[in-house]
Amino acid sequence: MRHGNRIALMTALVALLSGALTANTFAQEEHLAPNVDIETFVRIWPTTEKPQLRAWLYNTKSAVLEAYRVDLSEIAPDAYAIHESEADDERSVTYRIKHLDLSGRRPSARWAMAVKEIYEDSWLDRDIEAPRLSPGVYVIRMVGGGVEKRTWIAVSDRALISKR
């Protein structure tokens, strides 16, 4: 191999390696934005129990949760709202909860959750208890990592017994 070709090859190799290292370093440091989510498997809770929720964290170690008491008609004014689950349909409960203005309301309860360790770019879920709430319908608001998510629950002091 001629000396000129060696220099050109070495220069190309150095450029390639430095470019690869820069791209690789950038890829390792770039993480996806934080996110949170909240869900419940049971919508109606008796007053004798603390509502159970599942909270999800992504690239964040903590979140604040708030329970806002709302009138049922604000989120479900008719049967269509209850049966429609499309988040983009403004008549659905999902849409109504997401867009409900909570700014002028005081939360009925506020609590926080935190984890000691997270795994970057991996969802972490925890089952959490809400504080005991008086009878009513509540929008649960979760904020963490600059993201807000919502769900709803009802707390009731009524029971239905069915005998055969």
C-alpha cells in the first residue's frame, strides 16, 4: 500500500470512528421524555375501603395525585358518554375527564408517590391507595415529569344485595 493511500485510509478511519463515537455517545445520553399514567380496575368503591389505583412512571421518580369531587353529570351527562370510549370523541367520558377544567376547584385529597430507583426508558408501575374519600364521584389527577393524566372513580355508601 502506498504511503498516500495509508494516510487517506487512516484519515477516513479516524473520521469514521470519531463520528461513530459522537453518534453513539449522543444515543446513550438521549432518553425519552418523562411520562406518567393512572388507571383503576374498579370504578366504584365503598366508603369503608381506600380506593386502589395503579400508577405508572416513565423516566421520572415521583408524582403528585389529587382527587377532585365532581358532579357525575359533568363527565357522564347521558348514556352515550358512558358507552363511548374513544378519547377523541368530545361526548365520551374519557374526553370529558381529560378536558374538565379543574383550575377553580380545591382537591378533596392530595398525596404523593415516589420510587427510589428507576430504569431509564422503562415503565415502572405501582399499586397505590388513595386516601379514604366521602361518597361522590372523583376525577383523579396525576402529575409527574411535567405530564398530567386523569381517571375517575366513585365512592358510595350504598350497597346492592341480590338473593336467589
